Amino acid sequence: MFRVNTKDETSLRQGLAALGMVISPESAGLTIQSADDKMLLIERVRRWLSEPGNDRWLLILDNYDDPQLHGIPSASGYDIRPFVPIRA
């Protein structure tokens, strides 16, 4: 089970990057020096969660209380879809 705080996009990015350090052995000892490094690690997490047959996990996206929805204005909401696993 993995829990990621999603109260805002910054928290989500930090949580997914931290998750990447846990699930990705090649990330051990990696230092994130730029936003690009963090996005690469986040994309690695997303790919790992999306792998066929990799279904023995539970991802809790906690505190996503203000989603950005089409046609509904929100001052603080954001679109979470670029960060969640893709399942076919």
C-alpha cells in the first residue's frame, strides 16, 4: 500500500518522487537536483504502476479535495490525471 498526499500539486510531486526512491532500486542514492530529475522519477513510478501484471499494490491519493474538473472553476484545483497509472 502506498499513500501520497495530494492536497496540492507540489505535495503530489514530492510524494511520488519519494515513492520512486522506494520502488525503484536504480533510484537508490539518487539526488534530485532539478525539476526535470523529479519528473523523470515520477514518470518512472507511473510506468512501474502501469506495468501489465503489476497489480499487487494499492495507491491511496489522499486529500485530493479540490479537483480541476471541466466546466467547474477552481482557484486551487489541479488535474491529477498526468500522475496516475495508465491501465489498458
